[in-house]
Amino acid sequence: MAVYSVTLEQFHIDTTRSRNDDTNTVAFGLRAGKRSFPTQSHYAGDVDDGDHGVNLTFPSVVVADGATPLVFNYTIYNGNTGKLAGGLARANEILGEKALDFVQQAGRPSSEVSYPDSGGVALNGAGIEWKDGSWLQYIPLVILGSFLFPDCDGFVAIGSIGKTKAGWDKAIDTAGGTTYRQTIRYPGSDSPAGCGSNSDYTVTWSVTRHRAAGRSLRQFLRAHNLALAPGLRSLTPGERLSVRELLN
């Protein structure tokens, strides 16, 4: 059996969006098949260049079927989140919904959406490829009605990463068998006159697989704060689950 922990580890700033410090709030969401987990948030406050720990984690996520998608998404917003229609958490949830749909509609065990995979795209409407999932970056902004902000406030990083369980297992195996980690760069969009330069951020996240490794199933579940209540299906509500799948 395996359970997964998904962690948003940190963001790094090379250039702030504002002239001096950015004032950042982070939202982090996760979906596994039909299950949606409550959005987590982290108020980073006033931040300047350098590393900034986030350490938001969804621990002990059970995914048994190899075709089940595991999708997570994050947004980092500089400024007053009260300006966002529905708030930052809702924008993040919309991103997760669209990413999950994209993976499910691909219909292949190896299907994935990982955007941006090797670098962000400036939030100015350029570089959208509707066929490859890159539109995911723009969903919250479309819902808000505008890509532009009248002051230095604005998104500095938006990411959505998704693979099936089989895809995550392959990535983790290739990375050594325990943790798959990535750092993705987000070069920002132009901010209005009087603000700083284009923001330049990186975000680091990881997915860790925990396996029973010889311990009894009950002991393994207890170690990860999981319980069979009342049975196996309580581990993956709304989804089918067999002992065979659980032990893979």
C-alpha cells in the first residue's frame, strides 16, 4: 500500500512586483479523483528577495487506482486579496476544477497536465495554447474579469500540476523511489508605472510516496493517521477500492 504527501515547500524571489516588498498570500489546493480537500493558505506578509518557506502539506492522501488523477494547484498573490471576486481560495478552487477535468478528459493512464512545466508565461495574454492545457494559468484571471490591476497588486505565481496515480508513481520511481520534487520559474507580467520591475519568482513543490514496507496494514494506517471506518472505502470516499488495489 502507498499513501502520498503533497507539499508546497517554498517560493523564491529574484525580483518583487512592487518597488520594495511584495505582500504575499499563498493558496494551495488538492483534488484526488472525486475528492476535494479544503484549500490551505499561508500569509507570507511583506517579503523581499530570497527564499521564503511555505510548508503547506496535504499528508496521507490515499490513491489506489492507477488511473485516478491527483491534481494540486497553487496561487501566490501580492496585495489585498479582498479585491478578488470570491477571494483567493475560490480562484484557486476554480483552477483545480479545470485541471482535474483536463486530466480526466485526456483518458490515458499516462495523461498529465503540468503547466507551466519548464517556465511560466507572462500574464499578458501571450503564449496561450488551448490544446495543451496552458489555458489553466489564466482561468482565475478570466473569472476575475481582467488580467490587469490598477496598482502594484497582482498574481506573481499560478501553477497547476496533475498526473494520474500511475504517472506520479513513474515520476517518483525515476526520481529515486520516494520523492519527486520540482522548482518552476514564474517570470511575471508588467506592473503599472511606479511599481517595481517584472516580478520573477520560483516555486518548489514535492510529492512523496509512503509505502507499508513490511509493516501490517493496520500499523501503517495508524502511522499516517488513517482509519478503516467503517471499511476500506472510507479511505477513498466515492471511489471504488479493492484490497488488491490498496496493496499495489
